[in-house]
Amino acid sequence: MGRAFVYVILGGGVAAGYAALEFSKRGIHHGELCIISEESVAPYERPALSKGYLLPEAPARLPSFHTCIGAGEKRLTLKWYKEHGIELILGTKVKSADVNRKTLITSNGETISYKILIVATGARALKLEEFGVRGSDAENVCYLRNLNDANRLVDVMKTFTGGNAVVIGGGYIGMECAAALVTNRIKVTMVFPEAHCMARLFTPKIADFYEDYYESKGVNFIKGTVLTSFENDSEGKVTAVILRDGTRVPTDMVVVGIGIRANTSLFENQLTLEKGGIKVNTRMQTSNTSIYAVGDVASFPVKLFSSDIRRLEHVDSARKTARHAVSAIMNPNSTGDFDYLPFFYSRVFTLSWQFYGDNVGDVVHYGDFSSGRFGAYWVNKGRMIGAFLEGGTKEEYEAIAKAVKLKMTVKDMGEFERQGIEFALKG
Ligand code: FAD
């Protein structure tokens, strides 16, 4: 059995939703496009899973956060896809791909052929087993990548309200889940190997602010170490985590956020890979001209960083790479090079930060850390190339984004530091 489409989007996450909207805006015929997704729901804004979805009161639930609501666009519900003649093949994993035959084979044994393929398979959560720790399939150990994981986490949290949790990992997922656990009245211990939280992005000074804030909410940090094993009860439930130095941390539940790996396996030895992702050019086109890659799975040249190839794991890049790929497919002559300003953000408790650009070079902190309105700039070769801001206004966030995009010249570091946010606002 088999079906044929002009356009196939493989994966049904954030990038798929934004690509579908772009296809519809640029005009496709009914029956030309299909999306194949392992998940059983239409594309949704994945960041909601660690934020609104985990709230104890009035949590966000589908259909409220289907794409493309996160960028102030339409909400694409099942009805929308139907009305636009876009086939959603849900709950279906693609098992293999043949780039020469231009076919995909699904878990049901169906062959789907395409003229143009957009790979939007995103990434999967790394498992503790990949670091030599066994037992992460216990019923009170949670990961968080998709809706099923989020539902499981909600159930486990409800079971242990008033209890204790250990969060493994001090990155995005760890920090956002720790905040959600506290909000759900669960006492948290965070364990991670780095010297401070969000080590890939935060400076020690920025991290201090967030760690102090988390501690004021009752979170305990155990830094510079890793989990080596679990202790379980007779039913297999984890009752404690054991750390490298033998420390035993009793717990009711565990949340693991130790990084992700891009889902490239279907295309290994078929497409060029780089930096852990599928390498694309400035039109999001892979080494095979009929195949594009977008979102977390794509490694693309960032013009702003001298066209260095980067794989970004953030929602803004998923949305924009998806739209750019569709533009390049549908209007090749009027689509220029993808010129992206890397942008990350997070919201925890009542805090909210944004970051633009790259965090290399000399760093300058500014603002008032005690009042929660502060930031940092990164300067390389006399130009501002990165900016972080906590507690900013819309105007201030726009100003730092623009300053980084323009790579504003920094003549006097002392004056630059003194001006702080004013430097960006003055343009
Ligand atoms: P995904 O959204 O992961 O979608 C990939 C899709 O492909 C999934 O539906 C998957 O099931 C499907 N798939 C994979 N392989 C197959 C296959 N073989 N067959 C069929 N289907 C397949 N970013 C931020 O910038 N800010 C945030 O605050 C933020 N919060 C986040 C919170 C959470 C809990 C998570 C998990 C991520 C968060 N992110 C955040 C990251 C952001 O969600 C991702 O960058 C974004 O989802 C990437 O979009 P994507 O479409 O590339 O991949």
C-alpha cells in the first residue's frame, strides 16, 4: 500500500506547524501536503509543556496551544488542517527513508512518496542509560519532551504533592521543571555536574541570581556531581538517588533533563550531517536537493557568526527555519539567504529573560541584580555580539535584539558597562 504527495513534512512538532501555515499562505492545492507524526495530536507549541501545562491551577491544555499561536498567528487545529486539505498522518512513526527512491516507510508498513521532503523530526531526550545509569524506566522517573511525557509528569506530581523531588540536570528543562514542581508544592533538590545552572549560557554572576532566587523558594542545589544509581522499593519505585560521592538523597520522584539528541538516524549515510544535525544551506536545503531540514534537527549557517554552522535547540529557530524552507521551496527566486539572529528565552516563577546572539568574548554585566532588572553583553573584537536581559520591557528586548543584529561597536568598555541598557536603547 502507498500514497504519494508533492510535499511531505516528516515530524509533527513546532517546525511542522509553522511550515504548514507558510504552505497555506503561499498557496497549495488540497491533497498536495501531508505531515507524518509519531505524536497523536496536531503540532503544538512544545515550550508550553514545561510552563502553562504544569501549572497547578487552570493549566494549559490542547487545543489552546496548537501552533502557530506562539508567534501570534492562527491556531492550527485539526479542523484547520482538514479545511486546508492538509493530510495529518498522526500516531505514525516513519521507520525508514530512501532518499534515492524518495520514499518513507511508516510503522504500519505504508510507503509514502514525496517530490519534496521537509525533515522536521526534532530531537529526543537523552536517557540516563546513555550515561551508564540504569533504572530510568521506573514509574516515578520522568523525562519531558512530548505530550505523553508531560501527562505522566502531571500524574506523578499529583501523586506526590507535599513530597520531594530530585531534578537531574541544570539546563532549561531542569530549571523550568524545578520551578513547576515548587509551584505544585513539591520540595526540590537539583543535581548537576557543572559549577552553576544553565552553564551553556549563564555567566556565574547571572547563575547566582537565579540560584539565589530558587533557594528562596526552597530549592536545594547539589552542584559539581552526578547521579550514579537509584535505590528502589520492592515495587521498583525509586526511593532515593545515589550520587558519585555516595551521598544518598531520598526522594518521591525524579525528573531528568540531561540534554537532547537530534533525530537524524533515518538519514545517516544518506544526507550530510554536521554538529549533530542534518547540514543545510542558507535555503534549508540538505545535501539532497529534494530534501530540506528545519528546527532542532537542522544545522545551518548563521550569517551573523560568519556563517558558522550551528544547530539550535530553540523554538524561535524552529519557527523561522520552517517558514524559510517553505519560502525557498515555493518561491525560490524571491527567497534570499536565511539571516537569523539566534534568540532564546525562558520564563520561571515570575522571572523572564531573553538572550540574543552568541555568548562568546568578554562579558559585561549591567543593571541592578538585587531588583531583578539586569543583563549582560558579550563583546568580541570590539563589537557587541550577545545580549541577555532579565525583567526587561518589550522596548528593551527589541533594543538589545537590534543592537546585536547590528553588532554595535563598543569603544570604551567602562562607559559601555556604565550605560547598560541605555547603550542598546540609544541605538
Ligand atoms: P519538535 O517540536 O521536537 O518536533 C519533532 C516532531 O517529530 C515530534 O512530533 C516527533 O514525534 C516527530 N518525529 C520524530 N521522529 C519521527 C519519526 N521517525 N516519525 C514520525 N515522527 C517523528 N525553546 C525555547 O526557545 N524556549 C523555551 O522556553 C523552550 N521550552 C521548551 C520546553 C520543553 C518541555 C521542551 C521539550 C522544549 C522547549 N524548547 C524551548 C525547545 C523547543 O520546543 C524546540 O526547539 C522545538 O520544539 C523544535 O521544534 P521541531 O519541530 O524541530 O521539533
